[in-house]
Amino acid sequence: MLQMKTKLLALCLLAIGASHAKDINNNYAQTKQYYSQLISAPVPNTAELGLLMNMLPKGADLHHHYSGAIYAETYLEWVGRQKFCIYSEDNAALNAQKFHINTSPSDASSKICLSADATRQNNAFYRELLKKWSDKDFSNHSHDQPAPDQNFFNTFFYFIPVASYAMNEGFQSLKERAQAENVQYLETMVDLAPSISNKELDEKINQLVQNPKDAEAIFTRYADFMAQDTTSQQQISTYVKIMEDAAKGIDSSDFKLRVQAYVLRNLSPSLVFSAMYSAFAADKASNLIVAVNIVGPENEHVAMRDYDLHMQMFKFFKKRYPDSKLALHAGELALGMVPPEGLKNHINDAVQIAGANRIGHGIDITHEKNADLLLKKLKEKDIPVEVNLTSNEFILGVKNEAHPIQVYRRHGVPFIISSDDPGVSRNNLSSEYLLYASRYKPSYDELKNTAMNSIRYSFLGKAEKATEMQALKQRFDEFEAKVAKMIKQ
């Protein structure tokens, strides 16, 4: 009798499992058909497609700048909490610049420096401030304006005095926003790794711009100095502690946060090198920090002049820290921003010299020397490109069929959809997926695989990645069930 009951139970479980699998397959088929209908028209149904992209499980956002992700409204709130003020006009005598934050208000500045509350109450000034602190309304009316890339990068100079305030709260708000649009993992660039100065060694590093002879020997001397220097080590420890304190309590069963350490490519070679040492050392010291990056306008003079030197620096540190991952901004350039020869080597060198594990932007790929071989290498080495459609359109003027995402698709190069600086661009990851779906009309399976790529190419550890991938698959089952139910209503 017991044996018969056991067999009956087993048969029941098999039937339930088969029924569940059938439901999953039906939900998948219905979602696939519905999505195909939305993108099949000459003009996609972007309203309904937007609803679907908001619901879509998106896995991770892997190319993400913390300071550029916080909205201007939040920064203004932080200005108020610290009792700072914002200049309402320029004043040379007070060294005042309109829309900039004054962190030391005084009686002398009170007449031209508005509190956060006064800023909000002055609607005209408030609206202008939002346009200075972000890309808001840049293109929807006629007005005097700087070049788009200049407008984008200028925003950081306005809110940077409060960007490091309440970072745990900032992380919490980013977590809530991510969860609201079904994102389970965030990999963000938070703060510049610390630099240090040594007059003798600074001069030796800086002269490498004109004479790269003995670069590795000079790199070795500087790195060895920093390894033994108490001040350097204390600064690195402080940097790690600030990141880890800011991230306390953010991880949960349904969300993970990790950080990339970065250097700024527009500083002197000595400052870039010492910051790079700090970034690699911090990456090794903390499980929270999962990669090293390099940021800043790639078309500026110093960034272009020193690009080869920076790649040699990365190569040097990759030998010392072979387990460190690199997600390098490379090829964030378009024809006309720099002379044509400036478009020939940035992605190539990031991959072949620095040893990049992921490429950020990768826009100038079609102009690179031996682009066909580079595309083949990216595919064979399984190096993904982080695609940021909104910022590529705004900063570089590259959009629609001019965007190389189609080249990457054609050549089988993996890519990830990411948000870059959603606070400055005033968008989110869902809107990036909407652009991807409506402009390039990937099949549902390709759309789903793109979301899977965000976990597949994350810098999480092997076990964590497996857990997050399984969670993402479960989220897709739930999403497809929800869509199947929705379209029957």
C-alpha cells in the first residue's frame, strides 16, 4: 500500500510539473507574439512598448556613474540640508558664478546666494538651474546653449560639491529606483581613487609624454614607493572604508550593489598613475570594489595626448594585479570631434594593450584600424560593449542606424544595454531598453538574451553570478506570466 501511494504521489508531481512547464511555455509564446506585434509596424507602438519595457526584467545596469545618476532635485535637497546656497548671479569680487553652490555662505554673499527653499520658490531660477545641472529641456526649444557634450560634462561642476554627501542615502534611492524598474544588480562608478604627489617621481612620470623610454622602470619605482608610503596606504584604506560604509545595508535578497574604482584621464600623468595604483589596490582590498575604470571626456587634449601612456599604465598594473577586472571607457568619439587619426586605436589599445574585460561606449569601432579584425577579436575573446544609447545620441550625436550597435549585432560581438548618467540625462534603464527595442527591433529572444548579458558579463563572483542568473530566469517566468494575463484582459 505504501509503495502504491508513493507511486501515485510521484505521478501527481510529474503531472503538476508538466502542467507548470506547459504554462511557462505558453506564457513565453504569448509574450513573444505580443512583443513582435508591438515592434512590427513601420512606426513601433512605443506607448505599449514602453509599458512592456518598464515591466521587463533587466538584470543589471553595468555602465553607471553614481554622481551622474542622482537627479538634480536630490542634490538641491542636499544643498538645503547642509545650509549651503546657490549663486543667483555672477560676481567677480565674491568669486561667484551663477548656479554654482556656495559651501560657505556669508553676510557678503547673502544678497546673491539663494537657499534651497528660495531656489524652489523662484520658479524661473529653479527651472534654469535644472537645465544647468542636467540635460533637461536642452533640445526642446530655441535658446543660447553650449555644445551638447560640453553641456553634459559641465553639469558635474555644478553639483560636485554635494555629490559625496549622504552616499548611503544616495545608494538607497538608486536601489529603490532600480527595483522599481526590475533591475536586480547595479555596478556603479562612485568616486575618484586618491592620488599622491612625489616631486621627483612626478617629474619622471610626466616626462614620459615626450619621451616614453624606460616607462616600465619608472612605473615600478612609483608603484614601489606608493606600496611603502604610509600616506598612500592610509588614503587607500580611507577610500575603501568610505565606499564600504556607504554601501552598508544596501545588499538584500533581491538586490546587489558593487562599485568600480576609477581614475580621471584628463589629469597629469603622475596623478593618473598614482590614482591608478590606488584603484587597483582598493580593488584588491575590498570585495565591494569589483573593477577599475578610466573616465572623463575622451576627446579633450590631455586625454588624447596621453591615451597610449594610460594604456601602458593599465598593462603595467594588470601584471601586478592579474585578478583585477577592467571596464574601460574607450571609443567614446565620433568623426569630427577629433582628427580622423584620433579614431584609429582607442578600442584596439584598450583590448590589446590594457587588457580590458569590457568596453564602455565603443562608438568609433568602424573607424578603428583593422576594424574587421578587432570585431573578430571582441567576439572570440567574449569582450562585451556597454551600449549607452541616450548619452551616445546627446554627447556624440550618434543615433538610429548610425549607431554601431548594428555592427556589433552583425558581427556577433556581445553587448549590454546600460544607462550611463540617468540623473544628468533624466532617463532610466527602461527608457534605454525602449530605444533599443523601438529603433533596432531585436527579436524577443534577442531582447531577453541582452538582459541576460547584463548578469553574464557582470563582475560578480562565479557563485553570485550563478545565483543572480537563476533569479533573472525566474523573473522572466513571472514577467511572461504577467504579460500573458495582461493581454487577455
